[in-house]
Amino acid sequence: MRNEKTTRRDLLRAGFDSLLFGMALPEVSIRTEDNPITFPKWLTNEKQNEVSYTRGGYNFNVYYLPALARDLNAVGVGHSLAYEALVTGKAKTLESKTYADIVHVLKNPPRFAPNERLLANTFSRRYGVLEQVFEQTHLLHAQTVDVLANAKMTQSGKEREIEQLYMVYETTLPYAITPLPLNMGYLYGQPYSRRFRNNYPKTNGLFWGYHWLQGAMYDALYGKTPDEQKQVYEVIGTQYRETELYRTDRNFMPMTGEVSPRFSLRFPELANVFDNLHMLHDMVNDILVSGDMTQRQKDDAVRLAIWRVMAAAHKGYKPGDAPEPGKWRDYRHMDGMPGMGQMPDMPRDAMFMPGMGWMSMASCHHCSMPMATKDLHTVSADGWTMRVRCPLCARDMSAETKGRAVLHLATEDTNRPLILVSDEQGNLNATNTALGKSAVFLEQEASHAGCAHWSQAFTDRTAFDRFVTANPEYAKSKPILLADWQTRQGEKPDTYFKKQGPPGNPFDGAAADSADGKGAK
């Protein structure tokens, strides 16, 4: 931070900001122990550097999924309107007029992506580097989705192209965000942290709703055909528009590994980049609403926040390194999820899921057994996506959850998962009608220590017979069709145990850190 004498103008500005934001906040002292003596020149650059799409026949293929495309277009408008209000003295409208304006756009999304720089021109002029960090990483978001939405590329071709897009991002842009799992507890534990969440809960809820969508869309598309993507997004999009946008009860932003675990396991670097981007949004939001900071202090704090997530600031380190445990340079990740940095107030071996309690990211959320290294099955319902160990665990877990669910069941053919979508009554329907008719299940229930073996899904009877021939212990098992399989219900898993959080954690009702505006320090 620049060491300067406080001027009368600074004092007047601080007083004006306090009146403007309508709150009396404690004095802030910005941390500087990890602030470099001299920032790289590009971090103080005031020129605009345009970055265009990497060439590809898949560009803008998201428009083949018009509902998703329009939802994402509206996200761009929502970001812009909020930031422009924050830097033009209109923060007091965030929970009223600005909020209403944003919601109107969310309910009436534009057909094409907006130019966020034009919508938030004051913000872009004041924080040009920040705007470019946002823009360039949002472009990586967009092109990754375009690849996943492409109807012609093979699954392996899509994975190679996504890796290529990330390589271009990482090696050619000075504003690239680090792919390392950063310590979220540290980044969200600054003196100014949680002010936006606690004092502007509705607008913060919109931001976290956007970031829920930008995380959840990856598993909604990854490994699915275009027709399956449309059917799955009908469920995910409805959850987003009706529930996730308006939640004000979250303790922390949604994480990509939390809502797209399959994608995050395959592309942990991308999951970390996107989470670090969203954390930068949160830090900037908190800084800009801090009425006790002068404009110069805000500018310096924003620059430091940018530096903390830049790839250039973390060169030479790798996932798992922890030269400063619990602080900035702590690159350990949540157990079982390399694409997820350590969460605030949570140990590495457990994560708190609202409505679900404590979970281990390395274990099946239904039977508590360690996750298999392949055959990733997941259940998406009520705003979360959980990995499970077998099709039985997926089916029974979805049946225990309110509302509609999406089951992604691996089969013997890695390119042909069975995607099931439930209705409000819990009836499961295959998104691929032909596969739904030919698919059969093995279910010879025993101890869940072996459920990944005795509960499996196959694309057809031939694949089932081939497995049984190779595994004579299942010689007496009968193939079960989807219509019969979905009516079954297994016994309570003999291996299940309820995960407990650490003593004194803020999620057991003992701490004051809630959405009541009294944020933890």
C-alpha cells in the first residue's frame, strides 16, 4: 500500500461514504504482509487490452442451448448494474432500485451477450485492470461452455480443446488467475470481508446465484449429448431462476467442485480458476461497500485483491504446498476434491452443505464409503450435486430429496452414461429414450463396502451378461429394467455414519456469523 499522509479531502470522503452507505463500520487496516514492494507494470496499466475469442468452430455454440445462453447474458447485465451503482454513489439503491432493475433483466434476459464495459463504463474507467481480469476469465468461462455445447466433437475431442483453451489463457494473458487451490478462509477473512453479504443480502444473493449457475452448468453439460443437455438444463435452469438467485442464507459462495464435481475432478485447474475469480468478486464487493475506507484505500485494496489471485503471484508453487499454513500461501485443498481450496471455518476432511449437514468430499454421501476412482455417479437436486458410489446410492438419495433430480450414472461404456431426470413425483425418465429402454441394472444388495461392484448400470443385456460371465458370483442375478429398478428401495447402508463438524464451528448454531448482518470478524 502507498504510505501517504491522510488529507482533509480523504477525511471528508470517508465521512461522505459512511453517510452514503448508511452504516457505522469499524476502522479497517488493510493487510500488507503479502503486498509486493512494487506491483508488476501490467497491474497498474490504465490502457484497455482487448482479448478476442480463440478461434474454433464451437464458438457461440451455447446459443444451441437458448435458455442457458440467455441466463448467462443476464448475468453479465447484473454484474454491470451492481458495479456501476457501487462506484457512482448509488450503493444505497442496491437493495431497492438497482436490485429491482437487475431482477427485471434476469426475468427478461437479453438475446445476446452485453458489453459489460459499456454498461458499467464508470467502473471500467476506474478499475480498468480489474475489469480486464473479469472479462478475460469470463471469456474462458464462455468458451469452455461453447465447447461442451458443441454437437459434433467427441468427448475426448472436447476435453483436448478445453485443455488447449486453458493453455492459451494461462500462457498468453498477463491477467490470468492462478489455477492453484487458494485458501478461501484466508481470502474471506480480511477486515472488510462479509460486509457486502451482511449489509446487502439480496444483491449478494444474486451474485452468489450467478456463481452457482456458472459452476453448476459444467456438470449439466459435461459428458452429455445436446438433447440430454437441454433436458438437464430445464431442471438446473429452473432451480437457478426460482431458488438459487434469491437465497440469502448461504454462509459462503458456491464452489465449482460443490456443484460440478465430475467436471472439477477432470479439470481441477479450471475449477480453481473459476472459484478464485468468484472470490475476487466477493473481495471487491466488500471493499467497495466499505464506507470507512478512503477512495485511495479502496483503490489500493482492490489492487492487492487482484494480486492475491493472479497466477504471477503464485509461480513456483503447486497444489498441496503450504509454506504459510492457514494464510495466503496455503495451497492445500479439500480432501477428495483437488479443484477446491480450503473453505472458511471447515477442516479439509469435511464440508458443510446447507440442508445436508457435514459431508466428506472423499466419501459417498449416501453410504459413507470411499469414492471409487472411476465410474463417477452423481445426483443433482435442490441446488447441490453429490458424488455417490453406485446406482443404488444415487437412486435412493434422489428419492429422499424434495423436488426434481438429475442422476448421472456411469455404465460400462464411458461415452454412454445413463442420464435420468425425475419429475415432482419422483418418477425417473431417461433423457435418451433408446438407452432408457435397453439399459439394465445389476443389484445384488449386500454390505455397502462392496456396493460399487454389486450395484451397476449397463447399456444393454449383452454388457450385463458379459460382466456376469466374468464375475460368477453374480450368476444368479437377473437383469433389471429401468421401469422395475426405479421402484426399488435399498436398505439403510450398513456403512453409513453421520459426519461431524469441528467443535465450535459456525454452522452448529453456536456462532453469531449468520445473515443477520453481524458478520464474523
